Amino acid sequence: MRDSTKIIRSTLSRTVPGEPLHAGPVFAAPYHTPGDPADTPYTYARSHNPTWTALEKAIGQMESGQLATGESYQATALVFASGMAACAAVFGAVLRPGDVVVLPSNAYYTARVLLQEYFAPMGITLRMAPTAENAQAKLLEGARLLWLESPSNPGMEICDIAQLSEAAHRAGALVAVDNTTPTPLGQLPLALGADFSVASDTKSMTGHSDLLLGHVAVRDPELRAKIDQWRTLTGAALGPMEAWLALRSIATLPLRLERSCENAQRIAEFLTSRKEVTSAFYPGLPTHPGHAIAKKQMRYFGPVLSFVLQDKKSADMFLSKSSLLTEATSFGGVTTTAERRAKWGGDAVPDGFIRMSAGCEAIEDLLEDITQALDATQ
Ligand SMILES: Cc1ncc(COP(=O)(O)O)c(C=O)c1O
């Protein structure tokens, strides 16, 4: 089956005459547990919930695939209250005092801060290098965990996930990939050899800018058990209503992703033709230094692109003159959004750096709007 068919079918409830196609969310804290709790599939909502199970089944299917050896694998997914809760679960379940974690110096800012401010003071050593040119490869000796993010956010740098996973495994390290930007439909970290595929499903996966959630997917049942235990112990539990809305939203992921990635490509190509744009970063551009690797490991180049205007004034002018680029942080929604990234601090980007997330609007309207907003910066 093709992606759309597979995903849509995976979100349906069991066929029971007279029952709805989509079972509603299950709102419960405790469940009836007469006798031995081991005989009961659901006991208490911090550990499990039937609506999570349905969502995890669908995401697990998306994360499943084939390894480079040709061997098929079935992934399992665990859902979390946010993308950061999912990242924290991998750090918490894997890292112990004395361990070394290798990560990109330009990985998603909040994940870096969590490691720097909470894990490092507990005796975990952080080794960092940029994402581009597989720079982490030189830092792997004695490492416990290699954390990757490709494309990196917001710089859109690319690394070779298969090559780095192999090197990390040779060094005895586990590999986790923050796969938020591409989603499992755009890139399958587990098929490329990673041990954990981690994502904020707040973004493209659910795509309507109204939900906060994340997931971790694995191939190995032992790693699954560790992540599951972390979730139960820390209570990083997703609400059933969010899980249900997410299940509804992911059925349209193939449609949304296809359109938004096409739009991102067209916008990135257009930006490179404009004199106001000093540089544009999108892995789908043949001039991007990571294009060849991206082409090899991604099925879609993602909805996010970034570019640089002359300075803060030009970037602010561009954003204020546009009527179709909603100024907001985050990305991956059906609405095209953009922001001047330096206003948040934390990322090493120039003042005129704009991160844009292409939505699903008609490309002609977006290009017209971007043209007039760029003209206004002159
Ligand atoms: C790449 C990446 N990873 C993780 C996160 C964290 O996700 P959440 O905001 O759902 O906690 C984000 C959020 O922006 C992100 O961009």
C-alpha cells in the first residue's frame, strides 16, 4: 500500500457494526482492575490509555520500514505530552553519570539547554560539533549517545545519518535522531540505522498549529521498555483529547506534506533569484552543500527553509509588509509562517535571518506576496 492509503487506514478504529469509524477519546484516570492488574490491559492513565494505543499504532506503522540490509522491521512508538518530553525521555532513559553525549552545536536550542543546564551538572559530558560535514564523527570515542538533527533547525544543515549511525555503533554509542522537520514520511531514521526516532509532533505531523505532543519510536523492545518506564515515572503523559485530535490530523499528513514541501521548494528557488536575499538554505536546492546526502536519505525535503536579508530592519520590514506570512514561531502547519529568528536569542544566526515554514496555500499567492514584501525592503 502507498503512504496515503496506509496512513488513512491506520487511523481507523476496528470495524464493529454500529460503532463509529473513529472511536472517541477515552477519558479515564483509573480503570476497573478487579483481581490481578497483570490481566488488565489498562490500569491507570499515567501508564497507558486506549487513545494513545491507537495513535502509537499509527505512528509505529509510519516509522516502520527496511534496513540497509534489506531486512524489514516493525517500529513501536510511544507518545508524549510534547516534543521536549520525548527528547527528555531519551536523555533520561539512556544517560547516567560519567556518560558522554555527542550532539550538534546547532541542534534545536531547548534540547541543548536541557542537556547543558540539567544533565551536564549531573556528571554527563557534552561534546558538540556542527551538523554539517558529519562533524560529530570525530567525537564518538567512548560516547554513550549520539544525538543528531538533520535538517538542523533553523540552519537547515544536513548530516549523513546512516554513515554516522554506523560510526556511532562501532564506537558503542546509541543513536537518536530528532526527526521533527521531515516527519517519518519524509525521512526514516530507524531505517537509516538510528536506535531512536524522536519528534515534536506539534509541527508537521499534526499540522494545524493547535496541538502540543511528541513521540519516540524504536525497533528494540528493551529500549522501548526503558522509554515507557521513563514516561510512567515522570508523568510526561499526553492528554487523551490531544491524542485523538492527533490521530485525526495525521490522516492528512501525506497531502499536507506533499503540498507544503512543493511550496517550500518553489519559494526557496524563487528566493535565490532575488538580490535582497544574501543566502537561502533549503536541502532541496541543488546548490545546498548537503543536497546529495539529503536526496539519498529524505523522501521530502521538508516544509522549513531559511534565508538572510541584509539586516534586522530589512527583515522586520519584509515581515510587516507581507500579508500571507503569519509571523509566528514553530513550523509545519497548513498556514505559512515566518519569523526573524535572532529575536529569540539562542541560535547563532545573523540579525536578518528569517525561518519560514511553507504551508498549503496556493503557491502563486505566496510568491506574489513574498515578491511585494521583498520589493518593500528596498
Ligand atoms: C527540532 C525540534 N525538536 C523538538 C522541539 C520541541 O517540541 P515541543 O515544542 O513540541 O516540545 C522543537 C520545537 O520547536 C523542534 O523544533
